[in-house]
Amino acid sequence: MNKILISVVIPSYNRASTVGQTIESIVNQQVDADIEIIIGDDCSSDHTADICRDYASRYPEQIRYIRNERNKGVEENYFDCLLMARGKYIADLAGDDEWTDTTKLERQRRYMEEHPQCVMLHTDYDVRCEQTGSI
């Protein structure tokens, strides 16, 4: 029986400088549900694979790391990740983004459970300059 309630998909390509923080922002979520993280590495040529493998080894029950043997492009990589998802709910986060609110998934989970007619939920976001850190 599938006990995964939330699948978080991370399509990624050459995100060695950011993917660690992306993953940290998910594993730090305070959510009252079992979640899985699916990382689809689209044949990165930087150290993205090393970072993702390290996290997958630290969180083997939670993280599934898939490294494509060839670059499929963002769309095919994203849909492949979605097809692997086992959760009732699916959240996505790009390999260069992060969640700054540790209760994000829990609040969304609660809302979806309380409003079964809702089929999609989106949140606001901030854009931060990577060089300066300014929003």
C-alpha cells in the first residue's frame, strides 16, 4: 500500500550551485505526511550529480535520484519526474529554487484535504538576485 502522500519533483540541469539548497528546503519541511523527493538530473555536466547522490545516500527512504544518460530537455525531464511520482499530491520545485517557509507543504496539504474539490494550488513567490541576494 502506498503511504506516500506528497511527491516533490525536482527537474534539474547543471544546478550544482543551487540544488543542495533546493533539496534542503524540502527535507526541512515540517509536514504531517510521508513525502518523497524525485530528482531528475538531465545529464548535468557540472557537479550536480555528486550533490544529488550525496543527498540520496543521506535520505534513502525519501529521495529517488534519477540521472538521465542523455539530455532530454526540460519538458521531457519534467514529465518523466511526474510519471514517477507516487503521491496523492504533487509539488514541484526547480533545481535553482527553494522554499523559504518550512510550513508550506503542511499548509497546502491541509488545504487540499479540507477542500477536495480543489485540484491545483499555487503560492506567491519572490525573485532573488543570485549575485546580490536582493529580492
